[in-house]
Amino acid sequence: MHVPFLDLKNQPAELRSEIQSAMNQVLAECNFILGKPVAEFEEAFAAYCGCKYGIGVASGLDALKLILRAMDTGPGDEVITVSHTFIATALAISSVGATPVLVEVDPATYTMDPAAFEAAITARTKAVMPVHLYGQTADMGPILEIARRHGLKVIEDACQSHGARCNGHRAGSLGDAAAFSFYPGKNLGAYGDGGAVTTSDAVLAERIRAMRNYGSIRKYYHDTLGENSRLDTLQAAVLGVKLKVLDAGNAARRAAAARYTAQLAGVGDLITPAARKGSEHVFHLYVIQTGRRDDLQRYLLEQGVECLIHYPVPVHLQKAYASNDWKAVNFSLTEKLAGQILSLPIFPGITEEQIKYVCNSIKAFCGN
């Protein structure tokens, strides 16, 4: 059997038809830049997240960059985040001239360790950027308390957590602002690149809205140094349709994750994903941990099971950051995870038969 890691072709005919209709409407009107569907999606997505404002931008990386810029973050400032993340988190900080300060993660959830965050705060710390990893929010209760006590801004990297909740509140509404990616493989994915910022801060929203459009709210009048980072109308039309089925897709992912966890219980040395109390995981990825990761991955690929590693090289070990001095921080847990984590196939349309085949293949490898 072949089990794909992600099957983007597996969409109900009704959904494909509605998306095609929405795209045809854009093509008929030819308003491809900041057309009406952009504003409609921004409003709908902000409401979904529980925020007042949504601003569509070109990518998740741009969303993070624009938030930092709008908060006047730059040279001399430090922003605390984690090393166990996609490099875009750190790149956004570096791109505005600030310094990324990397800390360790919680061993159970792989998200930011609040104690490590607090220990890293200095007089130069401007903000904290917790990453909601693999579909689960960071432990936002203590992170927010620490940040408020130290007068720090809280920027959610929510690029992997569309629809996730922390203590009843959705990702995107937990900090001062949040960044989302609509890369095609995300739980809410476009037909190309795209991103968004959510916030309930009116001033911040206005600044970001101008910055994404050459620093302009009114054409040819530029009040700030901006850039070209706009969610295009076609992608907004696609996202507007797909937002309606996001909760159903997330529920399907949770059901698939539950089947994996039940079938892999007690198999070899495997550690299956842990959901924090008060967290509603949306399983953008289903990540297991094993000391025999590389051998298991090779075996699964031989059996036709596509599986990937998120992420094999922590940020502090990336060549791009070779000039940074990370020696003061012990990243033993992050480095251990990088050598042991493996992402199994998961998507809304995955079948029980496919999950059983993956699990049976893992059991065969482990001798169960």
C-alpha cells in the first residue's frame, strides 16, 4: 500500500466546485489585488480566531516580520523564541535587525518552556515569540503572565495552529498579535503562498495594513516605509471557502490522531504526541519519537509510507546562524528531539485502513 504524507487532491466534489466558483468570480471581475474577497476573508478569519482585525499578507514569514516592524522592533532589541521550530520564526526576528534569543522546549509538548523563557529575559528583551507547534498552542497561561510582568509584547507564531485552542481561546487571540501561514499543506491552506496577521489592537492593525501595501492606506500617499506583502484576491477567495470546513477538517485530524495513539500504545520505545491539559490540538502534524528514528523512517519508506522530519536541524545549528554564540544555552533536549522525531501521514481524508497499515508497519519494525 502507498500512504501519502498529505493528500491535497482528496477534496469533496462540493468543496472543489465552490472553490472553482469563487475563483471564477475573481477572474470575471479581474480585481486581483486587494479585491473584495480579501476584506471578506480578513473579517471572517479574525472573527473565527476571536480577534477584531485580520490583515492578509503574502506569507507567514511576512506576517511575523510586519508584526515586529509595527511594534518598532529593531537593532538592539532581543526577541525570545525557541530553537525547535521552522527557521522562519528566527528569520523574521533577524530580518528587522533584532537578535533572536533561543530557548529550550517542554519535553512533552515540544513548545516553549515558560521557565526557560523567563530565565532568558534581559534589559534588551522587547518581545517573546512562542511557537504553536505541530497544531498545539504553547503554554500561554504562564508565558502571558511572565510577559506582562516584564512589560514584553507577545507575538504568537500560529503558522501551524489554525483553529487550535488554549483554555477555550483560539490561537491568534492569545497574545498582542499573531502570524498565520496559508502554505498549501497547512490545516487552512491556500493554492499558493499566503499569510495573515490577527490582532485586537486597532493601532497595530492600521500600521500593518499600511506596511503591507507600500506604507500606504490611500493610493500614492505613503505615510511609512512599507513593502509589497499582500494576500492576493484569488488566494483569499480560496481561503474564504476553505475556512468554512476548517473545524470539520481539524476534527478529522483529531480522530486520526486518536486512532494512531491507540494503535501505537506500548509499541517499542515510541512516544506518541501529548496534549496539554486545556489544549485543543489540531494535529497539523502527528509526530512520534523513537531512538531508532532513521532506521524506522527508511523502513516505512520501503513499505510505501511517506514520513518526514519536522525539524532535523534546530535553528541554533543552522549554517545561517553559525556566527551567533549559543554556547550559553544547553540545547540538549532540542538536539535530542531533532534526532528522534518522525512525522507520520495525517490529513482529513486519511482512512482507517491507511492508519492501520502505517501502525502495522511500525509494529513489524519494532517486533510487536
